[in-house]
Amino acid sequence: MILRVADEYPEDLAARIGFLLARAHLVAREKADRALGGFGLTAKGYAALATVVSEAPISQQKLSRRLRMDPATMVDVIDELDRSGYVVRRRNPHDRREYALSTTSSGRALFSRARRALNAAERETTSDLDTDETRTLRELLGRIARKPGSLTTSEMEKNALGRSRRDI
């Protein structure tokens, strides 16, 4: 038996894009967190590692802006990746005030393994979709995610936390 969204949730919620995106996010995030947890990574750690792998050397400030992550949170994420031996901080030879981040060989190896695990988690998340539907979903979500003026990750988390406290 195929369940429709309206069978699962009240009709008004089943018609709300924001609700469906939030619910889909929770499903996808749970699978991704489980996949990354096996490597001792968080979603933020993976995002930072993936960006440093593809754009190194990159400053912490640029990485923070690129990922729209609060700078203080970024410092914590990079500290953990540095302590674990996955990234290194080196003084930027062009601007001695900032550090340039690069991955180590173990960081690149970890990224490769974590990426394969995330690919499997995404296949599980989208198992009810065919290849064309999955590609279309990525394209549509990408268009929404690229909207200018969006909040940083920490601003979104703070707003969501504030709303949940008010709603109680």
C-alpha cells in the first residue's frame, strides 16, 4: 500500500512546502548523522572538511562565510578537525594575520570514506525515487537553497530554538 502525504499528516500540513522540507530534512539528517557518526564527524565537520578538501588553502573566515556558519562555531569545528589530525592551520604567507587551512592525507582519506557513507545514506533516503526524480529533487532544492539573504546556520538554529520555546 502506498501512503500519500495527506494520509500521514493533516491536509493543511501536507500542503505546506516548509513543513514537508522540514520533515524531509529530519529524515535525511538522521540518516546522514548516523553515517557520519561512524567516522566521528558531525554534519558541520563534514561540510568544513568537504570545503577545505575542494578549496584549500582557505582561511577560516572565508570558510565560515562560504558555509554561512557562525565564526565562533567554525572555530570549534576547525579546532576539532585540527586536533584529530584532519586539517592543518598554517599562516597565510600573503596575510600573516590569518591562517590558511589545508587537509592532511588522513583528512582526505576520512573525507573519501565519509562521502561514500553519505552517498549510501542519501540513496536510502531517496529509495522511493527513481534517478530522474532524485536529480530533479536536487536541482529544485538547490534553487531554493541559493536564495540570497538567507540566514547563517547558527542564525537558523537560534531562530528555530526561539520559536520552539515560544510555541510551548
